[in-house]
Amino acid sequence: MVVLSWWPVVEAQAQGNGPGVRGARAAALSNASVALAGEVWSMGNNVAGLAEIQRPTVGFYAENRYFSPALNVGSLTVALPLGRQSALLAGAADGATTAPAATRTWARNGVVAFEAQRFGGQLYNETRVGAGYGYRFGQISLGGRVDMLQVSIEGLGSRRVLLGTLGGQIEVVPQRLSFGASLYNLSQTRLASYQDERVPTVLKAGLAYRPSGQVTLLVETEKDVERDANFKAGLEYRPVPILAARLGLATLTKQASAGIGVLAGSFQIDYAAAFQQALGFSQHLSISKAWGK
């Protein structure tokens, strides 16, 4: 590792060392995802949501922003429930990866997950490797993750730092109203001494409301401690259990998004497109597969 005494501030607003987006479902909802649970992408969106994963699952996510190869993102995530499943619940499921109402359960000893992610190109790139854990008791889920983040700039070297993230979720009204919150980079890790550059510390909090088994409404506030708050809203509609249509809006980035999701056996396939008036289109694709009953 090369130790740098000078580190330029990257203003591209592309990844920015922040929590980013995980999964095309979240992307279609303008990343109003902190209250979603039970899918492998909870590893990045709110680690507490891992606690509702019931089967071993692997997922791949790819993203391209504004048709620039320098802004590509790719990530691979694996989630593994630990112990026997227990605690039957009633009500409709949250996501495509959860079980039907009568058999909705969670792993007795929680869920562990691992993620590898890369953003950028040759001139500037970020590589992230993380491990997370989520545990549910009653109507509350808690989770935490640790990341090793490496930021590299051609000709200047690399910097590696460790980050910690905490998340929590609670079903305020079981199967109807959920609240989620997460804190990314709780230690305010310093990336470089130049201008006291730090990895962003980001707090997210939001609600997921399900007026019926077909509709999910989401609202969320995301606040970087050094930036204005970003207010996000999303709508997911499932006309049939294997198909979902999604819309989203974000105020700070002035971005609109839309997408679809298809459940094909043990595969969940999601696609999203987002439009920002000044920069253009972004595309997102994620595929996940679950094993076992």
C-alpha cells in the first residue's frame, strides 16, 4: 500500500465512497430501501434486513451510470442463514425471496453475508470487501457489517480503510408498516489528511407501508453529514406474485426511476433505469438465486 500525503477530493459524485445502491429493485425505487428486508441486497441497503432471509442466496448486481464505462459498478453477495428456522408469523411476505404467509420464518441463529464490490475504471476505482450479520427477535431486526474499502487513483497509489455500519428495523404494524434505519461509517473514518478528507457518514431512515399484499409504498430520508438531505419515495406493485413494477423519485439528485422484477423459479431477476436531467440515464441489473426449501 502506498501512503499518500496528498489525496485529491473526487467530486464526480459517482460512488463517492458512500453506501451506494444494491440491487435493481432498490434502484427502481430511487434507493428508498432502508425499510426493505428478506433479500440478499439487504447486505448493502440495510444490513438488519438480512435477518429475514430464509434460504442460502447468492446475488450479482451490475450498474452503469450515464453510459460511461468509468462509472460501472459490479458486486457479488452471498447470504447464509444459520441454524434451524423458527417462529411462524402470519401475513403477507415482504419480498419475492420470503415465504408465503403461513410459513414465514427466520433463521434461529441469524444470517451471515459476504460481499465483494468494485466501482470505476483504470484512472479511479474503489474496491470493497465486506462481512455482515443480521439477527431477528420478535418484531425487531438488528444488523452490523464491516468493510475494507480501497480507493485507488492511477499515479497516486491506493488507500485502504475499515468502515463499520449498523442497521435496525421494526415492524410497527406486523406485515403492514415497517420502519428501518441505518448508519454508514459510524466511525467517520478518515481517508486522507489532505483537507481532512473522510469517507462519508450517512444516516438513512424510512418507512415501508403495505396497504395490501400487492402494493408497497416507501418513503426515506438520507442525510450525509456534509450534504443536504435527500428525500426519496418509491412504489412497488405486484399484479401477480411473480411480477413486480416499480417507480421512484429522489429530490436531492432530481432523479426519477422505474423498473420491473420477475420471479422465475428460484431466480429473482430485476432491471431498473433511472434518469437525471443533466447527466442522462443509468441502468441497473441484478440476479439472485436461492437454494433449498
